[in-house]
Amino acid sequence: MLAWIRALASRTRAWLSPRHADQDFENELEIHLEMLTDENARRGMAPEEAKRAARMRLGGLTQLRETNRELQGLPLIETFLQDARYALRMLGKSPGFTAVAVLTLALGIGANTAIFSVVYAVVLKPLPYVNSEQLFNVFEVQPQQGVTGTGWSYLNFRELREQNSVFSEMAGVQKHQLTLTARGEPSIVNTSVVTPELFSLFGQKPLAGRMFFSGDGKPGAPPVVVLGENLWRGSFGADPTIIGSSINLDKRAFTVIGIMPATFRFPFLTKSEQLWIPLVQDPVFGSWMDRRGGHWLQVTGRLKPGVSMTEAQAELDTISARLAKAFPAENDGWAIRMVPLQQMIVEDVKSPLLVLLGAVGLVLLIACANIANLLLTRATSRAREIAVRTTLGAGRARIVRQLLVESAVLGLLGGAIGIGLAYWGVAGLSWLLPPSLPQLSAIRVDNFVLGFALLLSVLASCAFGLAPALFAANSNLQASLREGGGRSGESAGRRRARSFLAAGEIALAMVLLMAAGLLLRSFSRLMSVSPGFNVQHMVKADISLPRFQYSAPQQWAAFSDELLARIQAQPGLEDSAVAVPVPIADGFINLGFDIAGNPPVFAGASRTANYVSVSPDYFRVMGIPLVAGRFFNQHDISSAPRVSVISEAMVRLYFPNGDALGKRLTFGFPPDPGAVREIIGIVGDVRDVALGQDPGPMMYVPFQQAPFWGGGVIVKSTLSPSSVVTAIRQEVRKMDKDLPVTDVQTMPDIMETSLAQPRFRTLLLGVFAAMALVLAATGIFGVISYSVSCRTNEIGIRVALGASSGAILGMVLRETLLLALAGLALGVPSALVASRVVGHMLFGISAKDPLTLAAVAVTLAAVAALAGYIPARRAMRVDPMVALRYE
Amino acid sequence: MPGDKSEILQGTLDLMVLKTLEAMGPLHGYGIARRIEQISEEALQINQGTIYASLVRLIQKHWISGAWGTSDNNRKAKFYSITKAGRKQLHTEAQNWERISAVIGRVLRIAERG
């Protein structure tokens, strides 16, 4: 083996500098001749005679040189290059074929490469943290209550961090949004509230300045902040003197101590501007640090090298048992689990992306089938050329190799153009990608992706090149030579192969069309589903009060009251309300509750509902109908009895006897989690989580009785959205000039945004299905056209014998439909199996929806018929005289 | 083809070249060819040129090395010498050869007796 490698290396060297080696050899031969001549002369030969005899002893010089060159060179590469040159010449001779094949391939490889670059960057690539495989998310679960994964209280986290011996470092994070007032307009900025260990946990060095020390996390430490590079560049003009200076967050001064490079993202995984502050400095979470109950701190740990997940889990079990024993009130029934950080981050986006990759792979497969078909056709018409080459001594292997090289050249050409397309496609994809997609690594065509594209080109070349090459090399020599034109000389095997490929294309296209059809119908249902509230003419804007300035709930209530009164006093803005959270836009708050008089919730079952705090006009402005009882009014203030309005779904679920009105519920947020509220009204259902999710139980409370430090102002107005927002801004500024109005969106836009993920995959899958359809159609067109041209003679005879043009048309169309039917017979079961993969992405439609299946089958049959109709028309017009003379 | 001159196999020639270089030390192509002819007592008549294919093969496998030097009568010539790897290879090949020729010899004797 070693000797063989050495020989190859030496050959390569010689091959790279052939002239030197050749000259060396010439010299050697010359000297050898001289020595032989001398020897002969010594034996007494005449000089001429001696020279002649020496040549005889040495052997034919030309042959020696030839052998030497062969030994020194790399015959495999040389013949490959020779074959490739020849292939390029042959491909150049039929530019139509070459263009179609290369373009088809380029589209297939380009689309695959583009999608792969997304899959690679988002799902496959290791997280861009040092030794990222050691990072795990550690969370608490409460199996009996069905709580599958929540955060920690700070106190529990502290014990976990100090007591465990399996993690080398652990850190806790929470996300928040704070008001940044530094220069110019106040703005809301993504704030990561972290324990000081975060950056050392990730092994991340700052771009400038320093990261947090453990002292920064202690109560009473001066407030410090680390800026993200994007924020530093975007909001501070990349000011190099920023470190040591002071910025205001929620009206409180923080000293900038460092800048993190833009490539470091955690826990915000998107490209947004962000900053980090120690947990202890946060206006909300900072005050929660000394409470053991609560599950809000997201914890990440780095496993020590050599510690297995099982060992770590065993230790976590011990710690959770210890916690439950020491603090049973907060920890009884809770357990600790861990999951690789990568898995946690990509979990949600993985399967839709893999489905897209699979779909685009099918498109390439269809493209390959198409090109294989074209090659089979070509091989038939090249039978004579191949026969001549065989006669001249080319072996079967040599012919197969030549044809495979032709395929490889096609594949590489297609791959090269495809990679170009992929660059362009990735740029296009980047604005199609849903903004919520975690983008820890840049999505681009890097070396790994290029390698993938190259491998794909080679694999594709083999896929479409092998069968045609084998068939071609097997052709009957005598028959091919005799037949001359090679017109009707297609073997039955080859015809079967072509038909099989065309039918296979239809089957594959069917799989894609079915998936795309299901997603499309599901998407249109999503678009037309009623959310249960008004969308048109609605505008939403967020206001959040700095907690250092507005610390008391009474202040929040008063602020909201005054702001709403000011806005409603403006002409055209009478229909306005406040809500926390705004449905769809803000997510949801799920709270447990108890019904007064009913037995408390037993372990293993929990009563929960989504909680919304609203101003009295909310239901009217949103168009949520009253079913029974009454709405809130201006008398439901903090000094009045606590009241609540619930949704129909909540009635169905928890008050099946229809006796909800007048019942009392116990639920709430801090500061009054145990408030008892009487149910005074029942309202219609609302899709508050997502359009694709059925409405769940909801309970509403008056904002005055359950104020919050921030919320959404909702206005229904026929004025333009921009003038509505301007009016809101003016009123807010009159009350507090440093308060930003953020996240301004019209309700239709909010609905649109919430559909970004399904739209993305529906659009892409639709495009792929369309490509598949076009490819399958051209495939059928190719097979039928070729079959017609082979049968010109036969058709001529039929016409001469009196067959009507209708009969000819029928004959060709029958052949087409047979192909299509074979394809559908294969396609229907495949499509039904494959559609299960997209099942979990569907809304309001079954993965086996018969209507979609039928529509897809009919579409395919119709397209196939159309593709067959064009050659059929040509068959109809065959002139019997011309056809018969043709031979 | 003359009856007393034998055709030689490619691998055999390589083996003979290796052995020659081991026994004689560095030699040029002509020297090696002459030596093989002498040893075989002219029973093997080779086109001396074929020696060069053998030399290229052996060099590529790093079993011998070649360098330009000066011959006895002050001619520039390329001298070949056996390498360490070449000696090892020669040893293995020689053993192989003896084993095989012994087996063939036995088979032939059996055939004769039968």
C-alpha cells in the first residue's frame, strides 16, 4: 500500500514536470548507447557497425520513450482529460440538449444548495460557542402537573450551581426589554438579564473592555452593562470611548464596561441589537432574587469533560431530592432535567427545514430522471458512433467510461451554474426566512456547503449517467451498424427504462404536489380563519413604564387611565382601549386558578386559562361579542369588588352546567395572586396564541383592578395608521417626554407576521412542486415525442391504410395516459405515506385529504395529457408519402 | 524465437535488478543490463532498454534511488543504488520466489512420476 502511494506521488511529480523527466531519460538512453557502442568497438566492430548493433541491443527508441512516458505519467487522469475534452466537443455539437440538461441540473443543484445552506447554518452546524457540545440546558419539571420545562428561581439555581460536581460552570439568563435613553430618541432594547458567569460559561471574550466579574452580580454593586456590537455600532456610532461612560436604562445610569462581538448571541438568538446587565440590576427580576418559589431563570451549564449525561442526570436527581426535602413548599414534586443546548435551540425549526430539504431533494431526483431520459434518447441516436468506436477496438469498459465522463462533465457544468444560482438564492432566502428563526451562524454558501454542492453534482451525474451508459455499451453492434441512422433501433429494455423513468417522475411529482397542495389549503384556511376579534382598521402600540420611576401599581393604573382619556378625547380615536397582553401580537399569559366552593385542584390535573388585563372598552373596540352578563365598566376600579369576564371556551370546559355567572375565581399575578373575583360576564372566544390554534379558555380582568407596568394601546380608527400613531405619541410625550412608543403595528400586519413561518414553507414547497410539475411534464413530452418520431414510419403506414387523424391522436394520447396512470399508481400510495411528514404542519385539514389527493392526481393527468398532446399533433400531421420514403 | 533464450516476466526482471544492485552496489543502466546478462551466462537475452521500465517502477516505489554521477571512463551517467526499503522488499521477494519455485518443482516432479 505504502509503495503504491509513493509510486502515485512520484508519478504525479513527474506528470507535473514532464519535460525535465523526458530530458533526463533521453540523456540516459544516449549514454547507454555510447557505452554499448564502446563495448562493440572493443570487440572489433567497425564504428558504423558498432552503433547499429548497439541500437539493436537497446531496443526500439520510440517504444522505450512511449513506455517511459506511460510509466511516468498518470494515465487515468490523462484519459479522463482526454475523455472530458471529447465530451465537451460532443456536448457542443448538440447545444439544445446540453442547454436543457445543464439548466435543469443547475436549477436542481442550486435549489438544493440554497436550502442546504440554511439547514446547515441553522440545524447542523455546531453552535458557535467554544466546545458547544458540552453545553446543556438545565430545567425544572413538575410531571404531576404536566409542567414539562420551566426555569428556576434564583435561590434554587444558586444551590444547583454550588452543590453539583458535574458542571464546570453554570449561568442563568432571563430576557427583558428596557428603555434605553442615551442619545437621541429613547428606544426599547433587548436586554439579557444574566448571572455574571454567562460569558465565561460560553468562553466568550469581549471585543473591548471586560465581561462581568462575580462582584457585579452582588446586591449593592454599581450598575454595569455590556453592549452587543450591533447596538454599539447602531445606536452609539461605534464610539471607541464608550467604555467607562454611562448610559440610561429605564432612566437609571449604567456604566458601560465591555462590548461583545456581534457573533455572540445568547439568549437572544436573532440578529437584533442587544445588551447584557447583571440580574441584580434588573428592575423586575432583581427583586425576585430572594424568593424561592417561581420558575423564571433559564439555566445553561457546561458539562465537565468526560462526564456522561447519565452521570450528570443521576447527580441532578440527588440535588432535586435534596431541594424537595429542604424546601418542600416550593420544590415538592419537582424534578431536574437536562437537554443539549443545540437540541433546545433548533428543536422547533428542525423538522420544517428538513421537510424542505427532502422536497428539494426530490426535485433534483426528478431532474436526474429527466436527464437520464434525454441521455437514453441520445445514446440511441449515437448507437452508430458507439458501434464504430467498438469496432475500432474500444472495450466495453472504455465506452462506459467515456459516457460516464460525459455525464460527469454535464453534472459539473450544472453544478457550477447551480452554485452560482445558490449564491443568488441564499440572498433571496434571507428575506423570506421568518424573523424568529434562530440565526446563530450566518447563512451563506461556505466551503462545507460548496463541498455538498460538488458531491451532489457528482452523485447526480452517477444517478442519471449510469443506466444510459450501460445500455449504450450493450447495444447490438451489427444491428447498429446496419441500421445506419439508428432511427428505429431502440431496444425493448431501453424503451422500458425510459417509460419507467417518466412514470417515476410523475410519482415523485405527485408526492411534492400533494405536500404543497396540503400546505396551500391549510394556509388558505389559516388566512381565512376568524381570530374572534376585529382586525381591520386596528392599530396597536406598546408603552412600557420605567419601573424605577413608576414603581407602584397605582401609578401604572393612573397612567393608563389618563393616557386613555387623552387619546379618546382626540377626534377619530374614540374607540381605543388598553390590553396586556394583546392577542397574537404579544403571546399569552397562562395562569392557574381555583373555583371558590369547588374542591381545590387535585394533583395531576390543573385548571389553567389565559389571562388578559383590559380597559372597560376593550371588548367593544375589539368586536368581541357579549354572550351573557355584562362587560367591564368605569366602576370596576381597585376599590370596587373584584370582577372577571370569561370566555365561552372556559364555560364549556369548567362550567358545563351553565352556572358560571356569579361564581368566584381565585387567581392573579403578584402583588395579589390570591384575589377572589366574581364572574360577571361571558364573551366570545378569541384565538390569542396563534391563528392555527383553537381558542382556549380565557379570563379577563379590569386593568384598574390588575394594573401592569406596560401594555398595548389598541385603537380602532378609519384614520391612517401613521396619524393614529402620531396622535398617540403626542399624548404620551405630553405626559412624559422620555417615554418611547414602540412596536407600532396595524392588526392586519400582526396577523401577517404571525403567519411568516407557514407562509415561508408553503411558498417554498409550492415553488418546488411547480418545478417538479414542469420537469415531469417535460419528461413525458420527451418520451412521447421520441416514441412518435420512432414510429413515424408505422404511423405513415396506418394513415396510408386509412387510419383517421383522430385515431392516430387517440393512439398517442393512449400511450401518454398509460404512462401517466402508471405514474399515478405509484404516486398515490407514495404521496399518502409522504404527506404524513407534513401532517403536523397542517391546520384544519387532514394529511390524507381525499380532495387534495384527487385534485393533484387530476392535475398531473391533465398536464401529462397536455405534454403528450403536442407530439400527438405532430403524429396526426404525418404525411404517409414522406414517412414511407423516409427509410 | 531461439530455443535456448527464455522470455522473462516483468516482476522477475525487477527482482533481478534489485538483487544486482544489492550485490554490486551503485550501477548505471548499462552496467545493470550487462551484469544480468553475464550472471545468466547469456541465457537471458533482453532488450537492454527494458531495464529502464524496471528502473522507473522501482524508483517510483522508492526501492532504489538514482543520482547522476561520473562513470569509470569519465562519462556522466545516472547511478542507481538499492534503498533500505528495497533491501527489505528483496528479502521478502526472494523468499517468496524460493517457496514458489520449490512448490512448482515438487508439482512438476509429481507430474513426471504420475
